[in-house]
Amino acid sequence: MSTAGQPGAATRTGVSTPGASTGGQGGASTTTVTSGTSGLSNHTATGTRSATARRVKLTVGRVDPWSVMKMSFLVSVAIGIAGVILMAVLWLILSGMGVFADINRTVDNVVGNSGSKFDLMDYIGFGRVVSLSIVIGVIDVILMTAIATLGAFLYNVCSSLVGGLQLTLTDD
């Protein structure tokens, strides 16, 4: 009886067995070895759960720099997009509350009628703020990706020297 389609069944393929043939092509054959039963393997016959949790001690010996680079790129792109949206929403909220108009009036009162008209929107207009946040987001993507990849290389060097990061995982 095969348990390959049942939940909780562990399947291992690619195990060569001596003496078995694939029927026509010759050479080493592969068989599928399954272990385990249905999803009820953690329960006893009376339906109660086993009293002890399994503890496994693992060591992270190496981190693949290529996968770190891909993951950090995607995370930094998401952070950059969120930063641009955050700045645009913040600017719209401040503009809707009239903060920029109040600052313009305050600067006009302090400077007086000196002949030149000060307008804050020349410096922090919506287009400039969004453009600057996009530039900062692009720089953020480049720097975060490079720093995370460099961190993976440094972790691999340190891990080869001291043995890596040890984790203890428990099975609830």
C-alpha cells in the first residue's frame, strides 16, 4: 500500500536500488520510498497528544549570497515604493490642513515687504517632494541590496571561522 498521496507522508525520490530495472532503458533505476502515515502520527490510540515536544538543534553554516541579494532587492523595492507613497500622502495631508499656507504667511510677516515675495511651494512643491523621494528610494534599493549581499559574504566568512549561528527549534 502506498501512502504517497496522504497528508503527513514523507517522500524521497531518486534512491537507486540494486537489482531493480526500469524496463527497457537499462542502467540504474529510481524508486520512491515513502515513510509515515496519515496526519494522525502525533496522536496515540486514545486521541491524546504526545507529552514531549521534539527539540532540534540546527546550525546555519552558510547563507547563499545570490538568494540574499534577490530577497534584499525585492524587500528594498517594496520599502522604496512605500516610502514614495508615504511622502506623497504626508504632503497631501499637510497641504490639506493648510500648514504650507501658514508657513508662507509667517515668513511674509517676519520678512515684511522687502520687495521679494517668498513662496514655500517653490521649494517643497508636490512634484519636487515626490521626485526627491523617488531618487532616495532608488538609492535605497541600490544600497540595501549591496549591504545585504556584502553581509551574506561576511556571514559566510565568520561562519567558517566560528561555526555559524546555532538555533534550537521545537515541534509543538
